[in-house]
Amino acid sequence: MISKLKKTMLILFIFIAVIALSGYVYMQQPQFGKNPAELRFERIRTSPHYKNGAFQNEHFTPDLAEGVTYFDILKLYIPKVENKEPSKALPSVKTDLKNISSDKPVVVWFGHSSYFMHIDGKNILVDPVFSGNASPVSFFGANYNGSNVYSIDDFPELDLLIITHDHYDHLDYETVKKLQPKVKRVVTSLGVGSHLAHWGYDESQITELDWWEKTKLDSTFDITAAPARHFSGRGFKRMQTFWSSFILKTPQHNIYVGGDSGYDTHFKEIGDKYGPFDLAILECGQYNDYWKYIHLMPEETAQAAVELRAKLLLPVHWSKFTLALHPWNESIQRVTKKAKALNQPITTPMIGEKVEVGGGEYPVKEWWNY
């Protein structure tokens, strides 16, 4: 009896060990990146935002709202969500990114949180994801039909690549690896450079910023990292790299790059310190009351733009992937309604459609109603 029990326990132990080892080996694939170590980690330890072995938000930020369990989230996925994805290919515009010429900032959005900016002659790309998936595996997070009309070949040389944080829908291994020959410099949040260096980027290309730190792209172009309310991680260990918003400041222009964030006091703080902004680019999708602290609800997106003192709002983080359980176009409907109620100017371009900031006329067609 005892011998049989021991044999059973040994088999169970071996099974668990094999599963654990297989998981470890699988996680060594390059797309999972590499958490900070050595000199990079030594700098992280000095950050006032790194405490008890992890980066922290300004205020207490639970993953889930009060009283919510992961079992509750699992139950959310059982009912069918109507209109969860577009019923047909999304409309788009193909802008010649290599030949944009304007004395005003030009923004071209590619769906979700990827967009190109041409500011004061500089070519900038933010959080590019062009692999077709917002995940490390091909069977989850596929992009919508019609939303992936741009490729790496469409881009000119990039003076700056901005990565706001290391989640898969913002930092895509396949995309940044292919982009590397075009990228002159990367600015990102503290610790995120560890992934890029692991993937072959030279350390001299990478500038990591803590909140409120500033760097220069040239003598007149400042980039400042600012707070966001979110989290990070590409594997089992989370909060080892930071998450940020960014302020792009030139003598003529002031742009806010929001990244991912839940609603908090930092929007007003940033607006008071650095506003007004010619443009605020803010997330408005992939939300739910169950995780309300780490993503903006659409109405909060409009309110945040007001607090930032934004002359124009561009809502992003929607219209490419389904990462939540709301209808795919619900977020843009809600944010445009709230922006109108708050008298907050807003632009809603199609994927690839050019937005010239300060030009007076902005794309506002409700193209998602089709």
C-alpha cells in the first residue's frame, strides 16, 4: 500500500517537473524578452517608483476592482458578445509615409496604439505592432481584417521609436526586430530596454526614462516621461519594467503620448505642468468595470483630455484587436459622445488617414458605422 502510494507520488512529481521544465524552456523563446539585470537593474533599484521588488503606481492600483475574482472574469467570457469584431474588412487609407512634408505635426494611426508622427522634420513611430497578433502566440489576439495594411517597408528611416511599456500589444518582437535597421534611437520606460538589447538593439540606441526624466532628440526637441496608471510584464514575473506616458516638446509644438493608463490625478498634474497640448493621444478601448483601474473607460478618456488641456484628442487602443469583451466600436461611440458633451475637440481618422495637427480641419467621419 505504502509502496504504491510512493510510486503514485513519484509519477505525479515527475509529471509536474516535466510540465514546469517545458514551461521554462518555452519561455526562453525570444518573443518573451528578458527582464532587467546587472547594470540596468542597479539603476532601477534607485528609482523612487521601484519598491518591494516591483515598480509601483502613484496610487494603489489593484489588477481587479474591489470584490472581483479571476473566476468572475472567466464567467464573463461564457456569454456571446454581439458585434465583438467587425463584420467585414475595416476601411483604410494608404498614406505615403516616406514623403510627408508639413510644417505642422502629422499623425498617421494604424489601429490600436500604433502610430507614426512627423514633427519638425523628425520621423517618430510609437508602439508598432505589425506582426498580425497582439500576443506571443499566433492563435490569440489576431488583428481585424483590413487593419494591417501597412508593412515595415512602408516606413522611412525613423529618428525615434517610442515604446511606452512592454505588453505584447505595444512591444511586438517581430515588428521591432524587423524595424531595427531603420531605427536611429529608441526612447522607452525604465527597464524596457532590456528586451530590446536582448533582441539585438545596441545599448547606444536605447534611452530609458523614469517618470519626470527628460532627454533630447536634438537641441530643440525634448522628450519627457510622465506617469501612467498601469502595469507591465511579458512572463510570469510582473512589474519589473516601467510604464509611462511621454511628452514631446518643440519650440512650436507640444504633443502628449498617453500609452496605457487608468484614470487618476496624473492627467491634471501633467496638464498643469506641461499643458496645454496641441494633441493628446489617449487610449479608449479594451476596458471593463472589472479592471477599471488599469484602463480608461471611454468617458474618462474625454475627461482626461480636458484635464490635460488638450486642444485635440485622438482616441487609440481600439479597432485592431479584441482584448476585452465590449463591441469593437463601442469605445469610439462612447468617447465621441462624451467629448461632445465636454466641448473637447476630437478627431477620428480611419486607419492610415493623415491628421495634420493645427491644420483646422480634422477627420471626424463616423466610418465605424457600416
